[in-house]
Amino acid sequence: MARPRTAEAEAFYIAVYETVQRIPPGRVTTYGHIARLIDAPQNSRQVGSALKYLHHPPPAAGGNSIEFDDESDSHDFFQQFNSESVPWWRVISADGRIAFRARGAMDDQGHRLQAEGVDVRNDAHSRPRIIDLREHGWFPRPEDEEPD
């Protein structure tokens, strides 16, 4: 993954990643709720894009030698925000389903959630895809929103 190309895009990605890092293990939230929490309620699809483009660090078995072509702060960016440090698997669709993507990634997301104690029900194809948002949902109020 290349680092976001504009300062505005990078600020959006960082806001998404920092917010997703707050989701506790065993809980899930939606793309739309992340967008709402970062004050970008119209941008739920962009939240999905930010998570899709997380950097995947190499396996630790061969050492931790990541090579970066661009400036040195990219190393810090990818160390702080990658597919292991940002729990992307805790973000699902508003209907309580794991969002469609490559089947292996969908299976991985379901298995990661199950490992955290989330009850993931099988869909019609016997794949773990459906989560009860009432039971496992994480929906804090945006910081600047007044209580009802």
C-alpha cells in the first residue's frame, strides 16, 4: 500500500485507523459508525477503502526487515497503522454482515472475530458471516454530540 497522497487523505486515514484501534476485542462496529465518529458521516465507503489499503507487514519469522522507498516517516506510519495494529476485522456492514470481499479475507475476518469470542453465525453458504450487532456492537457517541 502506498501512503495516502494528500495531507487531507492522510488525515482521514489516520482518523479511521485511530478510531478502529479503540474498538475493544469481542466487539464490532460499522463502517458508517466509524465515519460518524470521525465527523465524516457521508464517507462510510471511504472508511472501507482506508481499511482495505492497510499495509500488511511481512511474517515475523524471517525477521522484521521492511524496506521503504519513500521518506523515513513512512516507516513510522506503517509501523503505527498496519493490518495487525488496526483491528480491521472488527468493522462490518450496517446489516451485521461481514462485507463482501475476496472469500479468503471474509473467512479470515469471521475466524478472527470468533477467536475474540464474537458469535458469528453462518450464512446460507455455511460460511461465518453474520453478527448480532445488539449483542456485540460497539457504538459510542461522537465526542461532540450531546446526549439525548
